[in-house]
Amino acid sequence: MTSLASKVFGRVERVCRHLPVFLNTFLVFSITGEVSYLVLVEADQQKTEWSGLWKAVHLLAQYFMLGNICWNALLFLQTSPSIKGVFLGGDGMGQGWRYCYTCETHTPPRCSHCYDCKVCVLRRDHHCVFFGQCVGFRNYRYFLSCLLFMWSGLLYATLMNAEVFIVILKEGVTLHSVMLLLIPWIMLVSVLLLSLLSPGQVSPGAFAFAFIADTCVVGFLLVSAFFFFHIILMFRGQTTREWYSTRRPYNLGVLGNLRHCLGVRWYLCWLCPLIPSPLPGDGIHFQLTGSLEPSR
């Protein structure tokens, strides 16, 4: 009985671990499909000499962003940030090194153990619940690029759905209208109640458009917070685990920090995840510009 329960629990745990990835994938493709429909319908309704070009430019921009989101996410998941397969011994042990009793090995500075991944991660930033993997030294570039294109894609989708928001705000800036814009599940309940009280007035298509448009607003606000927070951290030469500290011993200046996080081709690598951009370090040894000890 205990063995059966442990197997069931293990399977449920694996499903729950991958559930956010499937949910994010579903939302990304749903939003892309909805915006593509808006572009095609809008272009057909306008019937101008520019409608074909307008449609082509918008579709190209959409699928460029979608391709970058998917490819960066795939490379992020395939690139292990852990210490597995990394030689940590030698003459380099010194200030900042610690011993991990779980992994039973010495770990370099900025490395810490993740109890979700069950391994130590080089230059660990945080464990991303949306991807089910840690953000670390080797996959930080793909994580940040994915955030960039998710942010730009959600901004684009929000602007394309502006007509939906105008309809919602026609009643004025009230608590109800603000909550409809910020919490899609209130929109879900509101539309379902309206469809029950007034059958035929709310079509499934209208409900889907309203819900996806509302999701774009919430997603844009959340991704904006994450994206700009990590931009600030990158410029400061810090990780999420170090942001509360007033000391910045690893701050190499803005350009140095960009190179350290995104690689030697930091100015190009965000355009496409396939552009090679080797990282200047190894995730084990870091150039110090200040003391690791707190000031007294």
C-alpha cells in the first residue's frame, strides 16, 4: 500500500511540475491565434491598397515573437544550469566556497542548492515555477530573451485588443471595470452569469475574445514586473538572491554585466536564440570588484 501511494504521489508530482509549462504553452498559442484572427478580419474589412501589406507585416511580427518565445523556452529547458558534469575541484577553492551536505560537494560562490531540482545550480538566480527549472549561469540568456519577447508579444496583443477594453471602460472607471481588466476570472464569471440570465446575448466566440483580451492585460502586467526587475538586476550585476544586499561585489559595470549574463555578442543574441554568444566565465570563478564580507 505504501509503495502504491508513493508511486501515485510521484506521478502527481511530475504532472504538477509540468502543468505550468503546458498552461503557458496553451495561453501563448491561444493569444497568438486570437490576435492573428483579429489581424486577418481587420485587414479584410478595411479593403484598402495597404491591407495586404498591413496583414503581412503584422503576421510576420507575431510569428517572429512566437518563434523566439518557443525557441528560447526550449533552449532554456534543455540547458542545465546545475553542477552536474562540472569539475569543481582543483586549486580554485577559496573565499565564498561552501559545502553542500545534500550534494556532498564543495560549491563555488553564488552557487546554491535547489530543493525542487534536487541539485546545486551555478550562479543560481531562482527556481522558475512557470518552466519548472532553475535559472542559472548557463540558461539565463534564454530566460531573459523569453521574457523580452513575452513582454513585447503581450504588449502587442493588448494593443490589438484595445476595442474590447474600450467597451469595458464605457461604463466609466469603476471598481467593476478595473476588476474586469485586471482579473480575467471575474470576466469569466460575469460572462457566464450574463449568458445564463440572457441566453443568446453572449456567444462563445465573444466570450473567448473577452477572456483572452483580459488575460493579455494581466499577463502583460506580471511579465512587465518580472522583466524589468531582471533588467535592473542584470545592470547591477546581481541575482534575485542578492538583490536585497547593498553590496555589489560582482558588479562589472553595465557593459561588463551584459557580457557576463548574455555573452560576448550581447548586442545581437536577443534577436535570435541561435546566434552564438559564448559566456566569458565558467560560472565557478567570478571577478570581484568589492568585498564579500559585510561592512562593519
